[in-house]
Amino acid sequence: MAKVFIVQEPTKYDHSSGQFVPYVNLAPATEFGDLVFVLDPRHPVLDAALVMSILDDKLKDFKPEDFLLPIGDPAAICMAGAVACRYSDTITLLKWNKREKKYVQVPFNVK
């Protein structure tokens, strides 16, 4: 089964619970495959070496039939795209279509 690699789950701080909680419903992405969260929302993206190491480990199984959901910190999204290109010549992004209220596929070849 295909996987949907989510770069970074958007969270916000909930003062009542004292924890970070997701605020984007990612359930519609399950239509495309199993959800895989790549980076913890609290990873310090400014530590590029650490982030690239984590991305390399999490995306090493990225295949042409998988999807990349570019959500989270823009720097992390850019790094995740670069790492995914190491493992597949074909990348398919999932982009939210506000009008249709669903994800649409944006495939492209990187070679």
C-alpha cells in the first residue's frame, strides 16, 4: 500500500492541557495511503544537519507510488522534497484544494 509522508504535522499549544495538539484534519489524506509523520512538530528546523539526518532515515523507503504532503515549516518542506528526490525520480505531492475540499495529486519527474 502507498504511504503519505507528511513533512510536519501542524500543531498549536493548548493552554488548558499544556500540550501541543494538531489543528489540521489530515484524515482526507488517508484516501491515498497510510499516513507517516516525518518530523515532530517541535524539531528545531534550524539544526539542518539533525533535520536532514531524520528526513533521510524516515524517507529512505519513499517509492514512486508514495506521496509527499508538504505541510509544516517551509524549510522542512524544502529539505523533505530534496531528500525524497534521492529515493525516487517521480514525486507526487498532495495539495489541498479548498474549493473541492479534498487533496489533489501533483506528480512530477525530478530527472
